[in-house]
Amino acid sequence: MICNEEDELFHGCGLTPEAIVSALLAGELVRPKVTNKCPDLIKNLVESCWNESPLERPSFKSIRLILRNTIPHGKSNIMDSMIDKLQSYAKHLQDVVMERTHQLEIERNRADALLKSLLPPIVCEQLKSGITVDPEFFEEVTISFCDIVGFTNLCSACTPMQVVHLLNKLYGLFDEITSHYDVYKVETIGDAYMVTSGVPQRNGLNHVSEVATMALHFISAISSFSFPDISQQAIMLRSGIHSGPVVAGVVGSVMPRYCLFGDTVNMASRMESNSKPLRILLSERTSNLLQKKGGFLMEKRETMQIKGKGLQNTYWLNGKQGFTLPLPDFSELKEMSDSETNNVSIDSNDSTPSHSI
């Protein structure tokens, strides 16, 4: 210890090891100095052990007790001290693992949220569990299509960037509204917005009332919707709703989509393309279901020739009992001719959704 200069605990002798041993054999007192790097408790212990009087020197029991107090947790040997350090390291490692696990959980939740924005939650859970999602037949669901009236003319008057910003703002509004209803947003096709209820989770007869109420909410929201870049032109929406059977399933392995297939999809699209600005057109089947559900205000429209369907009875949805959001005065809305509607609409009667059969 006397000759240990690595940590400079002892210094000031100025002698070689041989000279120190020779001086001690000759009866000389050789005492190094203890640097300030040494803890006061150890420094006092060393100096007390150097006392010339044996009676004044501490006993080994006292030395052991003092040294024990200098080691964390009162351990008195190197092994216990090493175990303490290992335990401290293990706790630190556990804290690091917990922090990394928390970060991993955040990222996993973010990935799950992104996946659930593309597919229904129940389908996401099946895919994550490795379960094959087979196509399923649904006896009756309700489908709604809505689009912007005059979207083609609107696009010609705006830059592509303005169109993207407009659709993002409009779809963001619709997405927020759909979150309040038991519906599932299937997809957007250009300016068309497709929503369904009763699939992938059946909800009895509620599917028709959920979609109808949501459509009224859309009309109410679009009436006060504004976009700075096209403030000179009002944004108007038209909607169509039909109820019937569909087959639903996940299509594709890369960027999979949950799609609906069946004539019900086509009929809902026909209702939308034959609707009018700020109006909701119902098929006869949907109107009958709403009458059974009760509380909805409907008005019969003239019998219409629907392409591929022949003559069909259709109805306007004008409101719902207890619906407190503001709606346009439908009695004051001027009817537009079919030719006018086709001229200002992006879709014509020939339009069909890309995912239907």
C-alpha cells in the first residue's frame, strides 16, 4: 500500500521500497501522507493505525466495523460488494428494458391504429392472429354514397394542390362525423365517399338508421362548410342510400382492402348519381326499413328509370324526429333537371364503383 502510486492515495515518502524497508528495520518512523482523494473516514482510520502506542490503535473488530460502514448496504467483503453492484446493474438494466418496452408498445399501438384505419378492427385482429379472413355473406346492410356536386367544374377552376387540400379537409370532416355512428367507411373514390353499416359486424336493423342519420349529419355539416381557395363557390353534396345483401372480404395481400361486392353496391351508387344537391335519395327498400324503424321524415319522389334496374320508386329523406342539427329548407331547394345534374356532376348514371360486381 505504501508503494501504491496508481491512485495516489499515499505520497510524500520520497523513498524507494528498499529504503523504506531498511528504515523500518532500523527503527525509524516512516509515514506517508494521505491525499485528499481518500475519504475522511478511511484517512482517519489509516492515521489511527499508525499511532505509536499500540493501545491507541483500533482493534481489528473496530477496523472491520468502520470498513463495513464505508461499503454500500453494510457489506463487509468484496463478494457482497460485487453482488450489490450486480444487483444495481440488473435494476438499471430492468429500467432500460421497461423504457424500451414502453417505446415499443407506443410504436405497436401506432402501427395498429394505422392498420385499423385501413381495415375494420375485427378484421385486423384476425389478420394479426394469423387467421385467414374468408369472404362472408351479409343478409342485409345499408350503403351510402355521397359526392360533391359539380366536382369536375370545381377541379378545372382550382390547382391540383387546392383540390387535394379541399378533399383532405372535407374527408377529415366526414371522418370525424362517422366516428359518432355505428358505420364503417369503406373507401373514397375521387370525390365519392362510401360508408356502410351492418358489416363487418351485424347490428340488427340499426344499420339503416345509423346510415340515414349520418347522411343527415353530412348535409348539415356541408351547409356551413367553407374552403378559402374557392370561397366564391358553395360546396354542395348529394347522397344516395340503399339496403340489401352483400358479400364482404379482404382482397389482396399487398395493401389489402376490405371490399363489398353485390348488386346492393351498384344500387346505392345509382341512388347517389340520381340524387340532387343537398338531398338524400333513398331506394324503396331503404325507405321501407326506415318506416319500420320509425321517426324519419320521408317524401316520395316520382318513379324513376334507373339504368339496369328499370322503373324504381325512390324517396327523399328530409329529416328525423329529435335531430337537432340545422338542415336546409328542402321545400325551397329548386329541383335540377337530370341533364343539369349530369352536366355538373363528376358521376353519371353509367358510373359504377370499381369494387362492385
